[in-house]
Amino acid sequence: MAHRVTLIPGDGTGPELVEATRRVLEATGVAFDWDQQEAGADVMDKYGTPLPDIVLDSIRANSVALKGPITTPVGTGFRSVNVAIRKALDLYANLRPARAMEGIPICHPDVDLVVVRENTEGLYAGIEHDVIPDVAAESIRIITRRATERIVRFAFEYARANGRRLVTAVHKANILKATDGLYLKVAREVAQDYPDVEFNDRIVDNMAMQLVQRPREYDVLVCPNLFGDVLSDLCSGLVGGLGVAPGANIGHDLAVFEPVHGSAPKYAGQNKVNPTATILSGVLMLRHLGERAAADRVEAAVRTVIREGTHVTYDLKPARDDPTAVGTQEMADAIIEAMQ
């Protein structure tokens, strides 16, 4: 049977990235029944919202979605569609792997990290207001026992299922004594249920420094929302940047897979941007669907193409103005060829 999957192209460069990924996934021989839905800045005039209800209804019906990046206006305009989807569907776990690939010059060639980010509360709860317009504003940070327990448990279950050795809880409990104090207390309690997996904790600023200096000492990082967002970008930088950074948003019954990076609207329609992050998000989706052999084939092909360095986009070349760089779709073609 074909897997029924909601397909959300997004806006900016999203449609071309999703098209490249769709072709790669279909080339595995796995059958898909795509339920394509519109969301993002491009549909505001049509629906009066960047996130029509039909999109959420589709994800609820199909349980799985593959999503391209969607623009979030800075400072003004509508709130993040990505955050809205996660909150509306209670996709509480944001999974962001960062694994080094041969062919990408980096400082630490053995980086293999997974950031597990709490996805529904913290500062991203969006409870904020002007105290005095243009003078002062206030935002409320929420940490609850329920959300903390389930994200830490998710991290330990992921570590156990994937042969990971260590879970590190990241916090700022030395300063944020009530909120991160609760987070750390609950994390330590949950850790006692997993004696087969090592556990430690790190203060977030120290964690950032240690990731730059000695990332090999860490494995799975479980973080409150904002810290997870920031550190996952740092981890992406350790392995080559956001262009190779996949992501998954997972709840109890639903999952949405998307690249970590944004929509890069200035490059829209130019067939220029790196499809790796979106394709590797598709790999995470394949594993979620139980198609592990297909997932391994796609990931191996991606790594082969990047290692060879011939049919890759400009950002994966030694010089960004390298005339031998290929486009988004041409890199996808090379990945498909490498799977044969």
C-alpha cells in the first residue's frame, strides 16, 4: 500500500526543495500517495491566513507530513507557521540530527549529535505584550512538569532505540531557578528510569562552548524550546551549515518532517539552493514510516554525492563562485543516480 502523506511545498525556495525531495523519495520504489496542501506567505491573499485549517486537517487525517520551509516575517506580520503547526498538533518533540559528512570541510570530522528540543512551551509559547509601546515589552516563559517529563522521556527512548550512549539535559538553572530549576529536577527524575543510558547536565552557555571545543564528548542533547533552537543551529554549523540540517516534529500520533533552515526567498525559483536538508528530512520520514532500507539507500546516496563533490550546489563547493556547481534539481538527479 502507498503511504498517504501530506505534502506542503511552503514558500520561497520551499517548492523546489520539496520537488527535489519528492523525486528522490519516489526513486526508492516506496509508494506514496501525496496529499498536497498550500501554506505560507503565498496563500495569505487566498485564505486570509498563512495556515488554512485544511492543512491541519490533512495532517491529522494522514498522520505524516513532509513540509518545505515557510517564511516567518521578522518583527511584524503573522506569527511563525512552523510554531503554529507544532502547537496546534501537539508535536512536542523536535528532532534535529547533526552528523558529519565526508566532503564537507569541518573542524571535527566525527561529529554525530542529536538535539531533542521541547517544541510547545518555553518562550515560544508566544505569551507577550507591550508594557509601554516602543519603550518596554514583556514575554512569559513557561516550563511545566508534564512537557518536561515527556520530552526528556522521548530523548531517553530515542537514545535507547538508536544505540545512543548519553543524554545531556541543557538548562540555565543557575539563573532561571524556578523554570529551569523545575526542568532540571524533572530531567534527573526521568533519568533514573533509564539506568542503561548515561545522563548528565550542562548549563547552556557552557554547553555552547563545549560543543565548539569537543563535540565528540556528547551524544543526545535534550533542551527547552529556545535553547534547543539555538544549539541545533550551532550543531548544524559544526557539520556544514543549515543546508545539510534535517528536522522532524513528532507527537504521539502525528509527525511533520522539514529542514531546519528557512525559506531563503531571495533565491526562490533560481534552482540554486542545497536540497540536502530537505532530502535528509525525507530520510527521517522514511524511517518513521518503517521504510528503513529505503532510508539507508537515500542517506548513503546523499553522502556519496557530497563526498565526490562533483554534482553539488554552490554552498558545498570549496569556493561559492565555483562554475561547476549544479542546481537543486541536478543535485537531486545525482542522488537518484547514486541509488541505482
